[in-house]
Amino acid sequence: MIRLKQSSPPVWEYPKYEPGEPVALFVPCYVDQFFPDAARATVELLRRQNVPVVFPAEQTCCGQPAFNSGYWDEARRVVHHFCDVFEPYRWIVGPSGSCTAMCRVFFEHVDPDPRIVEIGRRVVELTEFLVEVLGVSDTGASFPHKVTLHNGCHTRRELGVVEPPVALLENVRGLEYCPLPDAEDCCGFGGTFSVKMPGTSLAMGQTKVENVLRSGAEVLVSPDSSCLMHIGGILQRSEAGRRIQVKHIAEILVADE
Amino acid sequence: MNTDKHRSLEGAPFLKEKTPGLAEPTGSEALGQSCERSAKEVEALFAGIPQWQDWRQAAHQIKQYALANLDRLLVEFEQKLTAKGVEVLFAADAEEANRLVIDIAQQHNVRSVVKGKTMVSEEMELNHKLADVGIRALETDLGEYLVQLAGQRPTHIVTPALHLSAEDVGRLFAEKLDEPFTAEHRALTDIARRHLREEYLKADMGMSGVNFGVAETGSIVIIENEGNGGLSTSVPPLHVALMGIEKIIPRIDDLPVFLNLLGRSGTGQKLTTYTHVIHGPAPDRELVLIIIDNGRTNILADPHSRSALGCIRCGACLNHCPVYRRVGGWAYGWVYPGPIGSIITPQMVGFDKAAKLPFASSLCGACSDICPVKIDIPHQLVYLRKRGANEPSSVNSWVERLMWRSWAWAMGGSWRYRLAAMVARLGVRLARFLPWKPWYLGAWTRGRELPEVPGPAFRKTWKDKP
């Protein structure tokens, strides 16, 4: 189980990963359905590090949409399902910072049962797993393009995962890393916030898009496909935006161009 | 500049059923830019202070201690003040507080009042109540003075006139004070100073808020930048101070950490220009302190939310909030806007009126990163969403409940999940062809494309080839 060593900003203490230990892949529902390439790249990425990957087929969702909307009773049912499915696995890795934060930080709010809290604390975000747990910052990828990174707010502030995605990108052959101006600002997605306060969500997203264009990058990546769905949706609405490719960071970390 | 809009609470958007002001960016560009500039300055300032996190932790713990011992500390505070000749009164709500102020004013034949900044009086709508009984109350904090002249309400708790540009102020002075138009900052300040100075001398009563009440010494601490707080509290023969019950700190030694944090967090100053520590009335002067609950004990009673009462009203969470920067303060409909307002307002005025406020956040957490007393703002917002969804409130909806129930059922097992996913994928595919997009779908597609529906889901390909 992962322990919180220090809060603000959060610093975690991870158990030691023993070589050959299987990792249960947690593929968040929207990634499974709308961004399957990110999940496939995650599998490939882990296998290249000689990490055996299993996919518990009964998994569905982490419960975050209902939790953030205030429907905790409904969220709890889904959280319990998640824990039943993932209980047998010591390591759970997911290609989404936001869903990881739901498990590791917020399961406790939904249900303080030690079993639930403990299982939630086994979940690790992909780039965090590579850098902080495996100690890998070079995945051997090659991607000769200009790339900028948007780190989701849950990844950044709830998990404190800030350096790992940057370190991984900087070691990709040929990749020119273009820092995103005002990178720490929220993109405005915020789950149901995007449709409950659409005007404000869009205004925030448009600022993010301006910064993506200002960065000079050809490709926008993130450890969170949910932010990308929102930012990418706005990019699609402009000429300059349509020229930007949008990808999950895992896809870059297995690229061989 | 619309001077009549947002004049009273009744005109506030969220107190009605809908919150169009929150859903749409309506704040002025000046406001957003000022907030962003201020936020960056504050971050840079704290980046150079290695003990910043220790200060925050200390401030948090002092406040939590004070809140946990509020019953005892308030009594200690009252006794210390009373012994020094200060009259201490308690008011359960805004109405009672207004009655106390009006009674005191009438007993002293007060015709005019000069006020230093006090957010509590905004809760009470005191200026209007005093006007109703023929007493003229004048705001002396420059920002408050401007919004009062304009017939508006503050848009920010520290910088109330953040939405007004220098040109706006010049036009306002020309219109209301009959001064020649200027947009030059120095000249504008001189005009305000000239008009305000006379008022201190004419006033029968001065009023102020309280930043900290020190229980150990019975001291009232007021910080400010313009000197107006000092003049309002010392020139007129009678000083009435308004204080929320949560402003107590236990000891005078606890004060420095808050002074270190408050100026820096609020305005990027190492220390505010003036720090007044009032130990009692000056000879031949009267000092009355009114300590007000007005919904604060609702927050105190909820252990999940109690730490929000530790707020020292620095305004940093407003400046750092991407939502506040875009919608402005009025959109939140009451006295306290921004992330902290979204937490305390529903609890102070009731979930029936303000349950929508906690939804005015993307939960990005920029606020809790900067909060000098470490209030876990985004976590509390989600918790208050839960309360809104479960208690009688303006967001409690059986339609949404049914939606989440169905969702929870679908997410309860693999085949149900696949069924729901099939519907979702089909929905997104078909949505492209809809000439008109209803409800949330329309909210999404207003400025965004829907995602492409890709080939088979990951789990399908895994099943075929693990």
C-alpha cells in the first residue's frame, strides 16, 4: 500500500516492486471505450519494462463521476465493485491521473472501511509507476516532433505527480519538449463541470488552447485522456487547432518513428 | 458600467432558482487580469520563503485549536474586554446585529457613520438598514467607497472594486462628486482623500471589522493599508466593531504568523501598511464590540467542514481560482465569492438557496495550494455537493438521482457495463447527425467537438489478443 509521506505538495512512499510481479491494468471506462489506443500503448509500455500485465475483465469504473456530482451512495456501489475486482492484485496501474486520484485519495471519503482505503492506495498512475516505482525515465522511444504536455490537476495536485511525465518525455529520442505556458492552470474540463457550467468550462479551455498554440508544439500529450477529450474538442473547432495532434503520453512513450 | 445591477441581495442570480451568472463568464477583463497578476506575485513571494509551508501548518493548527475551543475562548475574550471597559454584545444573526447597531447609534444621537472595511456588515446589509432609520453610513476603504458610490456590491472580499478600471472611477467621480474627469491614479486618489477626510471629522460614530480577536489579552486586531481603518476607529467618539465568532485566536504570540501570511497572501505585501492592536477604548471614548454568528455555527457543527471557519479572508483563493477570474464576484450572489464563498455561503444562507455554489468549480485545487490556513477547499466542495444532493436543496433532483442510480447499476458488472458502453457509443455516433443538441449534449457541443468513436473497446481487443 502507498503511504502519504508529506502533504502539500503530496509526497508518497511506495512499496518495493519485485521483478516479475504482475500488474493489474486499470483501464478507466472512458479510456476503454473512447481512447483504447492509450490503453494498448500502456500494455506495450509496461511489457517493454518486463512487467507482466493482467487485465481483470470484470472492471468497470472508479466511481468518480457520481462522487464529484455529490451522489456518494451511488459512487460507493461502484467503488465496492472496483475493490472486489482488484482485491487480488498488489499493483494496480492506470493510464489516468484523475481516476488514480479517485482511488488513492477519495475512496477514503466514500467509504472509510480499511479494506476499501487499502485497495485504493494500491493504485498508481502510469508515469508515476514508471519513474517513481520502477525508476525508469527512458522508455527507449523515439518521436521526432515538437511536443507539449498538459498535466491534469488531479495528477498535479492530488497525486503530486509533476516531474515524471516531463522526465519521460525529455528522454524520448528526437522529441523537442515545448513547455506549456501557464501549465499549472486548469483546462476547465472538471468532469460534469464541463456540462454544468459549460460557458466557464469553455472559456478556461480556450485559454488552454491558446497556450497550446503558443507553445509551438505539433503534438499535445497528457497523462489524462479526459482533459484531452475537452481540449481536443476545442482544438477541433479552429483551423490552427486542427493541426495539433492530441495523444495520451503512453502513445509517445512507445513510439518508434 | 451598470450601476443598479446587483445592488441588493434580491437581485443576486443564484438566490433565485437558476445561476446564469455562474454558468457564464461575466466578470470584467480587468478583474481576471488583476487576479492573475496578483496570483503570480503572491506565488513568487512565497517561493522565496522556505518556511512558508511551516507557517501554513502553524496557522492551520492555531485556527483549528481556536475553533475546537471557541466556547471557552469567546468567554475569555469577552471577560478581558469587559474588564477594560469595552461593551461586548452577541448577535445570533444579521437582524439582531442590525438592531444592536441601530440601538447604539440612536442612543448616541448618531447622524453619520464612517466605516472601515467590514465584510460582516455586508452580510447584514447594514448601510441600507442604517439609511432606513435616517443614518448615513459612509464607506472609507477606497474600494468600498467606490462600490458604494456606484450603488454596487463588492466583487472581491479584499479588493472590492476590482472590476472598475481607472476610467470607470474617473467617470464615477465626475458623475457623483462633480469632479473633472481624470483617469490618472494619483489624481483619483487625491479626489477620494479630499472627500473622505471631511467625513471623519463630521462623523458621530466609527465602525470597523475585526481581523483577529486575541482571547488572552482581549485585543482587537485590525489590519489595513489606507489609514482609513485607524481614522474610522479613533476619530469619532464612539467605535463599534463587528466581528464574526470565528475570528478568535488564543494568544498574542499566535498573531505574528497570521500577519506574515495575511498580507502576503492577500495583496503580496510582506506586511500591510497598518496593523492596529486595540487594547480597549481611549480615555473619554466608547468602544462596543458586536460578536456575530449569522450562520457560522452551522459550519462549526459539521466536522467535515469546520476548518473552513479558519478562513482569514485573504482573498488568495479568489485570485487563484480560474472560475472566479472569469465569472467575477457578483455571480456568486452573496457576500463571499470564489472558492471559500462556495463553501461558506450555502452553510450560512442555507442549501435551499445556495446549493449550486459548490458546483462552480472544476475542483482544480489551485485554491487549496495557496490557502494560508490550509483549508482543503476542493474536498469540501465535493462534500458539500453531496450534502446538496442528499438534503432538501436547490440541486436535489430525482431526475439526476435516477440517472446516477442507473449509472451505478450499469457499472456494477461487466455485461451491464458493456451494454451501457454500447448505448454511449451509439449515442455519440448519432449525436453528430442531430440538428439540435439537447441538454448536456448541447452544453458540450457549443464550443467543442464530441470525441471520435474509435474501433473496438480495449477490453474487446484484450479478449481477442491479451
